[in-house]
Amino acid sequence: MPLRSDGDGKTLMASVYDRLRGDIVDGELRPGARLRFDELKESYGVGLSPLREALTRLAAEKLVILEEHKGFRVAPISRSDLNDLLFMRQEIESLAIRRAIERGDDQWESAVVATIHALGKRDSLTEGGHIDPEWERRHRAFHDSLVAACDSPRLLLYRQQLTDHADRYRKLSHHYSSSGRDHLSEHCALSDAVIARDADLANQLIRKHLLRTVEIILSGEDLQKTGFDD
């Protein structure tokens, strides 16, 4: 279906950017896949100009790469990139949580309580054994609430970009959804530490939480099928 400017004023480029970005993060567009304009124009129902602008923006975010004389393709995945993501996310999440604990008020605490409550009411897996999309939304909302009071828009923007990259690995890993991980206990421990204003404990828990995700992803073999390089 052709894209048009949304009622809220979103431009055609922004609309196709959101769709492309979502398809890359969700794994619909596979790592390393060539992004040919003729195919994209047909799939997304837009012309060359908004597509080029959207892909250029995605290239700046490292979700797409531009190769000279070859065009655009989806950024590949690799073990070294995943480990680098882990390092950066641990540093950024720790900093953001510490700042939020220092600056957060009662309203922020209430938001953390509300999002962990909502997360706990939803199973992480569907009956078919896949990650539930609504749980994904609530999961993202919970983690966002932990850092919402950090009072640094640039830090939050960079954190969001890192999270999107990490989510791509997680969603490409079928092994992740079958790991039997006790998500709720990990998240409850995090929320308890944050609400108690225990920055040191929250730092330890978020680092361990992110590390566990990467350990589960790396322990499976399914990413090899997606072009997972060393």
C-alpha cells in the first residue's frame, strides 16, 4: 500500500524510515540483504527520493551500510559487534539508571511500578513459543521507565539506538525464545533496586541482565543461518 503523509504531519520519508527500521530490527530484512530500489519501491509503495533519504538516515545509525558502486544493504551481524554492543549498553544503561535514581521524583517511581506491574501480567511467549509482541512492547516500556528521569536527551537517544541494535540480535535468535529464562524475577529485582534508590545494586543487576541476554544468544546455533560472522 502506498505511503502518504500521516495526519500528525509525519513526512513520507519519516513513514518509510519507520517501516524500514522496524523491518530491520524485527529481522524481516535479513542481515547483509541487498536493498534494491526497484524492490523497495514496490514493497513500500514510495518513490526513489524518500527511500534514499530513509536509507541514508539508517546508514547513519549503522543499521544499513552504503557500499561504493554497490548500493545499500542491511548491516551484517557478528560476534564481535554483539560483544561491543554489550559493552556499550552496560556503560550507557548504568549511567542512565544512576542519573535517573539521582533525579527521579515520585511520579517517576510510580511509572516504574506501573510498567513492571503491566509486564508481569503478560506472558513473554505465545502459545506457539514465540516472543509475544505485546510483551515486547511492555518490556521496552519497563526498561524505558527505569531511565526516564535521567534528564539527558542525548544519552536517551544514544541508548535507544543501541537498544534497537541489540533487539535485532535478540529477535533473530530463535534460541532466545526457548531459553526458559525467568524474565520476571530479573525485572522485579531491577525495579526494586531502582525504587529503593540503590544505584550500586541497580548497576550490578542491569549489567548482569544484559550479559545474560548475550550469553543466551551466543549459546545457540541459529544465528549462523543469518550470516553471523566471528
